[in-house]
Amino acid sequence: MYFVAVALLGLSGLFYSAGHHEIGSFGVSVCTYGSAFCDNPMIVLAGAGLAAAWGMFVSVR
């Protein structure tokens, strides 16, 4: 579950960069398919936080 949280954290950064036109033509294609996430990358960041919290909740030590 931590892997999912890290992946979502990376995607949040990608959508943030694409939404602010910082990664060139690749950002245009990213925002074409995920325009809602480019407008508000906090949605993906919240999902990363929930995944990390869930991972801590279900971890067995």
C-alpha cells in the first residue's frame, strides 16, 4: 500500500507540473486525458494520503 501512496504522490507532482505548463508538450497530452486532475492535483494528493494512512492501519509488525 505504501507503493500505491508513493505512486499517487508522484502522479500528483506530475499533474501539478502539467497544470502549470512546466513540462512542455508532454504536459499538454497529460492534461488532455486528466484535465480534472491538472486543474486540482490536491485530489490525487489526498488519495496518496489516504493510501498511506490505510497502509499504516493494516500493517502487521
